[in-house]
Amino acid sequence: MKSNRFDDIYEVVRLIPRGRVTSYGAIATYLGAKGGARLVGWAMNACHQDVTIPAHRVVNRIGMLTGKAFFGGNRMEELLQEEGVEVKNDKIVNFESHFWSPAEELLH
């Protein structure tokens, strides 16, 4: 997976439903780049000015808001809470019930 795949990453992120989240690794795996979670993170860090990409819905594999610094303050948490996702100590409460798997939800 190369950096020119950012558009592919953004396409998947735009499909995450409100009130649901996914992980960097789940997106990478869906795009055929198992182990490419770091690149997905770089893509999320690069897109915060584009309001069409709900980057706040992408978290790490255990539900931690690892990208929150790129939103400024508590904005990532606020956006998730506006969608009904409870966050406590920078971690999504009941992560499994909010998790959206592109591999399971999207058909290739």
C-alpha cells in the first residue's frame, strides 16, 4: 500500500456510518494491505481539513482515540459523542458494539 492509496482509504472512511467506528488496521486489511495500519493513520492525519472525511470514526484496534491530537482539544471525542458514541478516558465505551468492519460490511 503506497501513499497514493490515500484516496482509497478516504473512500472507505466515508462509508463508516454515523455512530460507528473502525480501526486503522481494519481499513488496511480491507484494502489488501494487512500491516498497513500506519499508512491509514497518516492518511487520517492528513485529512482533517476535509469535512467530507469523518476521520473521527477511525480509532486504534482497542478503541483508543489515538488520533485525537490532530483534531485539537477534545474535538474527536465531541464528534463521536454527537453521534451517540460514549467515550471515557480517551477510549470508546462498548467498542465492540460500535465497531464497523469494512471486510464484513462492504462487498469487494
